Amino acid sequence: MPSLRELQSGVMRALLDGEPDGAVPLIAARGIAPKHRLDVYANNARTGFIESLISSYPAIRRLVGEDYFRRCARGFHARHPSLSGDLQPAGTKFAQYLSELHGDDEFRYLSEVARLEWLIQETLLAADHGPLDLAKLGLVLPDDYDDLRFHLHPSARLFASQYPCVSIWEANVGSDAEPEMMDLGAAPDRVLLVRTGGQLKCHRLSHGEFRFLRSVQAGERFVAAVESGAARSEADVAGDGETRTFDAAAALQRFVLAGVIVDFQ
Amino acid sequence: MMDNGARSITCAATVSPVPANAGIGPRADIGPRAGIGLRAQHHLEVLSDAPAVAWFEAHTENYFADGGAHVEALGRIRANYPLSLHGVGLSLGSTDPLDTRHLERVRRAVNRFEPELLSEHLSWSSVGGRFANDLLPLPYTEEALRHVSSRIAQAQDFLGRRILIENVSSYLQFECSRMPEWEFVAAVAAESGCGILLDLNNIYVAARNHEFDAQRYLDAIDPRAVQEIHLAGHSAVEFEGQELLIDTHGTPVCDAVWNLYRAAQRRFGDVPTLIEWDTDIPALEVLVAEAAKADALRAEAHALAA
């Protein structure tokens, strides 16, 4: 008699690796071949996994079409099966998988859109948090600001891409209309995603604001975050044709009022 | 032109305002009246229309998130209705170490939503760290009985409360099984101290697939252990002319399962009943009508008995 461990290992190889030889002799045939009986479970496992990807990646599915999405999802499932009793994290590495498939061709942007969709998932499922307590901030002496470490909302996610992924996402989610042709060379994305008041919000950012928020998110002191925001880079000039200066006070005010900066220590 | 302002994006996170009078007053305990499985597409309707549903059962894993629309919705629904949390991912029968991260999340959901009933399945879904995320049957052996009973006891200790364990549908039987499923289920409840969530559709599906008498199954289960009953629909597929029933939860409860429900009333008495529907989910009113049918059958069965 096989041990429970041996039995389970054999069945799992049949379900996830398409190798039923170890499991078939363990199963009573009675009318229907063990292989078919195992296939019912293998199909359930795959279907549940793919449904989870469908709910996490609606824009990718729309962009590539149902058939290719399912083919891709099967390949992804074979390579990266679920590692949890909760299917929500199943698509964690899907963007990486798409970049392995399409890293060098004209569909390179797909993995970038997938990366955005995963961040959107994270934003939608993150903890709630109220706005910053302005009275508490009012008690801080101006000289002490430099040493403050601000906290972003738990749902805040920064996203930058050379492709206009946010526009691509918007055009492919929530509307049945055929999306228009898109210029992949249009303005690249630099955005902050956050969920406030039950709504997903997308803030477009200048280079300076992006670097500032990245520093804040990394837990750096305010003075260091401001330095990051103000640091000049070629992108500031070349990116959208105009030179910007980073206004720390304006940035702080904007992100506090928007519920992006929610606390400090 | 650079759009520097925030833009609100249409997405599932949006929660419509709920009228202040929503709800059905203070919640009561789960009684014998039939409840329905809560699915995300019905959240807003339940919140805005406050339908007359006796209680709801939600899949625990669907509310594992730190926050967001679903967690918020369940919190508000829970304020107005009795609730059961029903797990599908704990993999209690697995020979991997018990997943304490998963259990920790269950505990968090229990602390958050304070369900009256808490349940999981008598199955396994993972080994070697890989998950099929399906309810796989155990072999009915002494080894599996000892193993799964100790895991259920471990989970109950961790959660600090008794849980109900549901019998699953099955499409295969293991050659090494040494006892019928009903003996296994009864023994697990006796050994681990768990309650039983008896899924009558699963019994029917297994009985048809493995050619046994469903009544024998009911007769083997201790009435004191049964604390919840599930009703659902199934589908059939054919392999080389042989029919195999599949537990799809995507159709109305069939007549044979309603008959089993009548028999269950006679043996188990008034036990909370749940209508489950997981694929091709219909309008809420269809589920409410199925629950009403269960209530009518139960009243009829008890009138006959009296």
C-alpha cells in the first residue's frame, strides 16, 4: 500500500505535470479509466487557476484575445503553479512570464501592461487608511521637518514605463467598444496608483515627484526625499521637452490633500 | 499635454453609497432557515436592497485581503445578517506541514467578521508546496484518518474554536481505501471533535459515481455531529458511454437531492441549510427562491413528522 505522501505526490504529478503514470495504478477503474478521472481534476485545477488570471489581467486578456490568453495562461500554470491555498497570488509572476515570451518582439509592452495590472490588484486589495492628521503635522516645528519620515497610503504603488500603459489599460477595461489604435511611442507613464474613498486613483507624476515619492516610500527622511525630487536628470529635460523644477512644498501639499501621504514619524 | 491631476478610474473598487436604512435590523443567530452563498457580484445588491435572506455563507479566502471593496462589503453585510465563513484552501488532508500563514489569515477573517459558523473541507489540495486549488479526496485508510483528524484538531486549537468539516464530491476512488467514505467521515468527526457540514449534493454525486446508496451514508452519520447542510447543483459528463457527475455548483438543486434533503430532515432535524452556487451564478432572486424551496420542504417534513 502506498503511503499517503506517495499517493498525494503521484496524484499531484498527474494534475500539474501531466504525468499520470504514478497515479493511475492507485485508482479504481470501474467503468471509467483512471486517466479520465484524473483529467477531471487536472481540468478543475487549470480552470480555477486561469479564472484567477482572468480576473487579475482583464486588459491583457482583451489585448491578446481569448484564445491566446488561455494558451499563455496554460503555459504559465505549467511553469508557475499555485503555491497557496488562496488563488489571489496566482498571477504574481505573469508579467515576468510575458516578458520571457515577448521580451524581444513588438509585444514587449504586454509585460509592462501586466505589471501595471498586478499593481492595480495590489492597490485594490491593500489595507485602508484615513487621511493625514493635519493637526498633528501642525505641531511639528518647521526646523524639524527635515527629519520627518512620511508614510504613503498602504495602497500606494509607483509605476513607470516607457509605454503608455495606463492609457492602454483604460482603453481595454470597462468598455466593450473596440479600442482605438494606440501610439506606443506616446508619452511614457510615471504614475502613482492609490485607493482612496473606495476608488482607484491614478496620479500622473513629474520626474521629480516620482523620485520624491519613491524616496518617501523607501522610508527616507523628508530632506533626503526632497533632494531626490530636486536632483536633475536628463529625463527631466528630454522627457517632455520642458525643464521642471521640483517644488517640495507644493508636492507635499498635493500628496497630503490627495490622501497619498497619510502619516509621518 | 501633461495631465497632472488625479483621475478616477472606473474599477471594481467603487462602492456605491448605501441608503442609511439598509439592513434588516439587529442580526440573529443562524437558525434553521436556509441561507445562501454570498458571491461578490451580489454584494452591492445585498447592501442596497437588504433582501430577506436568513443568513449568508462566504468563502473565507475571498476575504483574505488587507482591505478593499470586498472586505468592506462583507463587513457591512455582516452587520445585518448572520454569517458563516467557509474555507476552501486549508488543505487539511495534505501531508505538507499545516500552512500556518493560511491559518493566520483565517483567524484574521474570523476576528474581523465574527462568523457564527466556520467550516472547511475533508480533502487535500497541495503537496510539495504546489496547490491544485481543488478539493481532492483522501484515500479512506487508517493512516489518512489519523493524519487528517490530527490536522483538524491542530487547526481547531490554532483558531480556538470548533470547525465544521464538509464531505466532498469525488470522481475517483483509491484502490487502497479500506472503509467506505461514510465510515471515514464519521470517524474523523469522532476523533477530531469537529462538527460535520453535510453536503447532500456531494453525497449524491459520490453515490452515483461510485454506486452506493446515499441513505446508507446518512444513516452512518451521528445526528449530533451535523451542524450544517449544503444543497447545490451538479452536471454530468460522459466518458466512453459512462456518466460521471461533476460537482459544478452551477445548476438548481435536482429532485433526487431534494429527496435526500427530506430524508436528512428526518434524521438530522432542524439544521442550518445553505444553497450554494459557484459557476454561472444567477440573479440573487434565483438563489432566494431556492432557499425558500428548502424552507418549504423543511416545514413540510416537520409537519409530517408531527
